[in-house]
Amino acid sequence: MKKGKSIGIAIAILVLFGVAFYSYMGGFQQVSVIRESFGPTEIYYVTHKGPYKEIGNSWDRFQKEWESVGITNCDSLAIYLDGPDTEPSKLRSILGCRLDGLSPEQKKQVSLKFKTFFIPKMNGLSANFPFKNFISYFLAPTKVYPKFQEILIAEPSQTSVAIEIYGGSSQSVNSIGFFMPLGVNREIFKSLEDAFQ
């Protein structure tokens, strides 16, 4: 009897801990979607092809590359070219840092090592989700994209890519930004698709 009671207490504690942690991560927070613009901005980037769970390794390699040319901070973002129903091995992602704030010499070094891409000003759906730790990178999309999808079902519109804005690598980041352009022709991102060939 005592053993059963102890197991029950242990399970209850684990459940309470799980609920508290989920709450801390923002799991119960309501996601507010607004309409706003993003860009213009120019980035230097590398590509990642494959499951999102492996994207961290690509970020690590990317960071070593931009640090090798004397860059100490990356105002980072990612552009996701494929929908969630794509086979994981075929998912294409662009990992980028903004050129804004770099000195002319740094921009020169970057242009010698990386491809660059100009993101024009675009209107679309935008949302933010609190950043607590690396788990936020996995939890946030499960909360934000369903909200985007609700709006797209109610108000069908042409979408092209999804952009996630992570902020500076050397600064404290409080939230992850999400942006989905509306009414933007996919052709704008053709050079990014070509980078995978």
C-alpha cells in the first residue's frame, strides 16, 4: 500500500513539474498575430537541407565561419522554404545574419566568403513568442504556425516562405519573431532555391 502511495505521489510531482515547466516556457501563453511589414534588409547566409532537428549543427558551423572573418555578432534569422508536409530529408532552410551594422571592411570579408540575399519590404503576418532556452526553438513554432494557419484558412492569401527572427548572438534575447509574407511572389526567393542546386 505504501509503495503504491509513494508511486502516486511521485507521479503527481512529475506532472506538476511538467505543467509548471510548460507554463514557464510560455506553453499556456496566447499567441497574438498582427499584420505588419518586414524588411528591407540584406543578409549573408548558408544553406541547410534536412530535418529541422539537425539545424543546430549547421548553425554551429555557420558561426565558426563568420567568426573566422572577424565577425563577433550575428543578428540572426532563418528563412524556411518548404511547408511542414515536406519530407524531412528534403526540407530547405536558409541560415542568415543581417549585414546591418557591419563595417565596410567586414562587409567586404563577408561578401568574399558567403552568398548574400536582399529581402525586400514585405507585408504579412507577424507574431512573437518568449525565448527561455533552446527548447523554445521547438515549442514556439508549434504555438505560432497554427495561429497563422487559422488566419490563412479564414482569409486565403498567397504565401511563399516563413521567416524566423532570432536576434543578436552576443546579446540577451527575450523572444523569437515569426513572419509570414502575404501576397509575395515566390519568384523573389528563387536565388535561395537555386543555392541548393
